[in-house]
Amino acid sequence: MRSLSGILWLLLAAACSRAGNSDSTQAPARSPEYHGKVVISGSEPATSVQLVGSDGNMELVGDLEPELRRLAGATLAVHGSLEGQPPARRLDVESYEITEIDGEPPSTGVLQSRDGYLWLVGRDTLKVVGAPEALQAKAGAKVWIVGARSGSELAVQSYGVIRE
């Protein structure tokens, strides 16, 4: 009887140990996601970048603020840490994804010039066709491009520079 209780104790200890280990190997929780349209509010020189969505308005702050400022009018999915109470909420942005520009989903990435062609390197690597000269001169910049995709080619309809 004594050895049976010892075995049960060891099995219970091992199970608890495994449960504890599985908790410590889980990936960290991702910050909440907020959706909305980017709007610049205020008057110069005191403007702010706002996300206007179903969760209400919030000021977008942090290292990505200059990029977000260039995306005024775009619809985004944004991850970050929310601080404050309405109407003075601030979202310290950790990451974002552009979901829509003028009703169309854009392709985003960094422009590269290789072998005489312009490439958009992002989630997918796409050969950019029909790029205006102004866009061709932006190799190295982070951009969004809206246009027709055919296989691995993207025909430029409109574009914007997110970061030089």
C-alpha cells in the first residue's frame, strides 16, 4: 500500500510539472487589435494622428507614428497598448496592417531594383510593372501599391510612400 501511494504521488508530481512547463513555453499574448481609418486632426503645428473606428477615436503614438501619419485616409488593423479613457485615449502602436486604400486592398513592402526591374518585397515578392518614374526613383522606400495582380506581377494603379 505504501509503494502504491508513493507511485501515485510521483505520477501526480510529474503531471503537475508537465502542466507547469507547458504554460511557460506558450507564446506571449499578442496585443489587442483595433480597426479604423487614419485621420489627421488639429491644426498646424499641433496635429495628431487618430484612428477612427468602431472602438471610438484614439490617438496613434510611438515609433511608427511618422509612417501612420503618411497613411491618412487608409483603413488599418493596428496592434498596440491602449492607455487612458475616452476621449483622451492613446494607442502606442506596435504593428499595423493596411487593409484598404480607397476601397482596395493594397500590397505593401520595400521597393528593390534588381536586374533592371522594380520589385516590391513584402509578404509576397512582386514584380512591379507600369511604375511611373517617380516610383522607380524610390528604391529602398517602404510603399503601398494598389493595382491589378497577375501571378507574381503587380500593375501600378496608385501608390504612396510610407517611409523613405
